[in-house]
Amino acid sequence: MKRVLVTGSTGFVGRAVLPLLLERGFDVHAVGRTAPVGHRLTFHVADLLSPAQTSAVLATIRPSHLLHLAWYAEPGVYWTSAKNLEWVSASLNLVRSFAEAGGRRAVIAGTCAEYAWGSARFHETQSPCVPATLYGAAKDGLRRILEAYAATCGLSLAWGRIFYLYGPDERPGRLVSDAIRKLLAGERFPTSEGLQKRDFLHIADAAAAFAALLDSPAEGPVNIGSGQAQSVRRLLEHIAFETGRPDLIGFGERPLSASEPHAIEADVQRLGDEVGFTPRYDLNHGLAETVNWWRTQRRPEE
């Protein structure tokens, strides 16, 4: 029996990945403070920032697999928050407790912010990791420690580096969700010129990639992206088209930080060749679906 413990099960990726794990035959257990809704799984109440509670849950469940998605992710704050340090400590305890409880295979969520900005395309083994933020440094440091630990205890460890996600049910405070909500409400959306390129991936594809990665033998860093960077301008223009409000996009009305890299694109050869996963959504299809989802969430009086 493949028994997986999922952290961050109520988060953006977590909510989407749970049914996919069930489809793959996993006995799914989730841990956290709040239970996910509407899934056939076993939920365990525990604070992952408490080493004692985490260790007790792992000793009880004794999962064969771990999918660790939980982290501090408040939009606009997490890049520099000292809470990143708390999650490094909590994650070290989690993985150690998992291995000591007999766990065999762990997949941890990383970030493209681990890379040194400047390259147009990022490869897991060829692109250097020199993070520019505390968040990126915390993730990169955690990966290095866990890879060394896994080598000493025989743990199979993979690290899914997430690029730029979007899709239905994304929390406010992020580019796509805020742009759609503003335009549907008839409000202006000021932004930069939008010439910077980013690797956008639909949440359904991100969740499917993590499920496939967990169920594969691939180890080490694996980029979770589309492999095709698109300009922020093109993304916003398509949102404007889908909402019927191109007049409300204010290109050039906000400055772009000088520290923002021109392009961030994932090399996804490992994801395709070793994990066997190819994204299903193109940007146009994904944005059309996302706008339609947000439209259904609006109350009639809006």
C-alpha cells in the first residue's frame, strides 16, 4: 500500500493534487490545522511548527511517501519574512521524522527563486542557485541539507521547483487573480509595461506534475513549469480580452523594479523525460477557464 502524507493540503497546489493522488491509488493522509473539504482521505490535526506534534503524527501514520507543500506564503510578504526560518526548521524535523518512521520517498516543494537571476532559461543541474531573496535562500538551504541527509539514510528525495502558477481558486494578492477580479468588477488595473517574461503554469498541470513526480523514481531538483515563458503583457492582454475590458489595463502606470529579471523560463526536459509529464494547458485555454471560474464566483449584485 502506498500511503502518502500531504502537508499544505488546503493550499493552492494541495487542493488540486489530492484527487490526483487518490486516482493513483495512494492511501492519502493530510496533516495541518484545517481539514481539506470534499476528499476521501484521513485528516490529522497538528501544528507542523511544533516538532513534538509533527513527530507524533508521523509515528502514528508511518507513511511510505511524503508530499511537503506547506510553507508561509502571504502574498507580498513571504519574500522577506523571518517566518521562512521557522519553516526551514519545521521542514527539517518533518523529513527526519518521516525517515525515522520508515518513510521511503519524499517530494518537497521548492521555488524558481532559488536560481541566480540573469539566465533566460533555468536548468536544474546547469543553472547556479544564488537566491536574491530570503525566501529563495531558505528553500535553497533546506534542499541542500535534505539532499545530504537523504544520502545518509537511503531516502529517495525529489525537489519540485515551482515557477509561476495561476488558475481557478487562486488567492487574492497575486497577478492573475487580482487582474481578473479588478476587470470583472469594472475597476482599472495599473501595471508595468509588461515586457518581462515569466513561465506561467496552470494549477491543474502543477498538481498533476507533483503527483507524477511523487509516483516516479526521479530524484533531485525537477522544474515544475511550462517550459515556455510568455510576456506579462500578453497574459494581461488575454485576460482583458476574456473579460471584455481592455480599456481598464493601465500598461506603464506602475514602475517595474530594477531588480526584476527580464525572463524566467523553466527547462522542463527532466519533467518530461524522467517523470513522464507534459503540461496539458496552453496559456490561452488556461486563462479562459480561469476567467470563467472567477465569473461564476461573483454575486449577482456585483
